[in-house]
Amino acid sequence: MPDLVAAGTVPDIVTNYEGPLSTLNDLGLTYNMEPLIQKHKFDINRIEPQAIETAKVGADQTYIAALPSYTNAFALFYNKTIFDHFGVPYPKDGMTWEDVHDLAIKVTKNENGTQFRGFYPDAVARGAQQLGLNYVDFKTNQATMDTDQWRQLYQLWLSFFDIPGNADGALRKIDASGNLKAFTDGQMAMITGYSGTLNTLAQANGLNWDMVTYPQNKALPGYGQRVDSPFLSVTSSSQHKDEAFEVIATILSDAVQTDMCRHGRMSILKDPNIKQQFGLDTPFKDKNIKSMAALKFTVMSPMKFLGDSNVNTVMVNAFNELLQNQKDVNSAMRDANDAMNQLIQTQMQKK
């Protein structure tokens, strides 16, 4: 984008996930789309309110500078063959993380030299996003990671890696692609994933799998993941703002949203009739694919000037200290808090 700005060839519409939305501010491309919304009589109330709020938080603006196109949906995927082999009941909709932990123990076994692993939960950031945990109090510009909520989350996530045989030795690390391969190879019983995971499973010939709702945190029942959408922004430099908005409005029409939803892209509209059609035109309609539409979405936590990737680095480093260096949770979260405060100071100096 900086190169396009320098060349004077900025697109009329830019797509960003919620984390990098604020980068348009630095480039001078952020545009208040609310006058266009009013001019074109676009009913913003058709869209899930969490998505609109996420757009504002991600762009660090009080107005609407982006609209969502669809959202990724999340689920727990499981290998039916492994559960059948060990005589363990399948996962079911509505489980908590603790339920999944107890189930993972039952299918983490070594049999004739083959290690079957119970569960890979994905990165700890997913747990923070599910709860909408705040990293910083922006009124004081002080980190807020040294709290009971954060400690409980990290302890919960660590508990999956501490199941004997589930993530021993070189496997004691965050590795989404490696663990997805372990699942498709028949060595992992359960993983969490998103709608894009379906594309990988479609290529896994012979894998007998199904899915249930994403694990819920007992502190926030009924919620899956945060809004995870490619947001569409009309740029401030566009000479075709009306036409650009009409494109976005078309993407958000009932007809297009229904078509995308039926093909595996979750609609960002409130309409339950559209959401209930999720996945009907995919090869997975015989699976429990509607489980992906069952839970509500949380709103992105404010990042402001910190940057989504920078904040994520602090989270990852803190969890790796637990995994690799056997640091206790209290020490890890104190260090994470210190690292976040250092990030705040560094980023504020750049402002």
C-alpha cells in the first residue's frame, strides 16, 4: 500500500482483516463511510452489531470506516475413527474447554508405538479473542495483562499441552499447520479450526471426521470467536466513492450473502434464515456444519496505536515462556505485562 500511495494508484476499495484496519490511518486513506451509507439508504441495522463495533475498534475511529464482507466461522473438528477405536463417545455441541480437556485425556494414548494425541487448541490468542480480553487500559496507557482473567486463560491453555503424550518433546509448541497435518494423518483426535479448515479436510481422503460447536469459555457462555472478517474500506483518495460503495452494498445484499453462506462463507447479516443455509452447497452438508453458526461473536479488543501483530507477539512470547522455559503462570503474566508496557512506550514515541 505505501508503494501504491507513492505511485498515486490507490484502489477505490481496500480489504483488511480487523487487526490491520488502522494501518489506513497512517497512510491517510481512512474515510468516513457514514455519509455514503445515508446517501444510498443502506440499512446498517441488517449487519451484526458486533461487526460494526469491530470495524470501529479495528480502524480506531468513532465512525464507520469499513464494512464487513462475511466472517470466518469456527468449530471443533474430530476424528471419528480414533474415538471409535478407543470406545470413547464423540464430542458434542455445547462443550466447554474443560469438557474438551477431559475428553482429550481419554483419547491420548500410545498403542504399539503409535502415539495418538487428544487435542490441539490453536494459539492462546484465540482464547483471548473469545473472551474479548483487554491488553491495555488506554485511559492510563498501562498494560492490563497481569490479572486473574489472563492468568486463568494461560493456565487453561497450558493444561492441554500438559496432558501426558499430547504435546511432548518437540511437539510442545504452537504449530497450527503441523497439528492440522497430524489430524488429517489420523494421529490427532481433535483440533479447533475455522471455515477455511474445511478446504483442507476436503482433500483428506479416507478421513472419517465431523464437527461440533467451538469450545466455550465458562466465563462467557454462548460465544465462539471474535468477528473475523475481511473488511471493505472506501479509500479517501477514491474518485469513485459512490460506485465503490455500491459494490460493497451488493456484496452485503441478501442474495450475495445467501450465496456465500451456502458455499461456506458465514454471512455477516443478522438474518437467521440466511445463516441456517450455511454450507448447504458444499461437500460437507452431511456433516454437523450448522454448528459453525450456533455461537455468537465477540468484538475485537482495542489496539489503537499498538498494532495487532505487535500485541500478538507479546502474547505468543509469554505463552512460549510457559511451554519452553517452564516459567510459572504468575511470572509469565508479570513479564507479559512488562513487555506490553514497553511496547506502549515504544509506540507512543513513534506517534
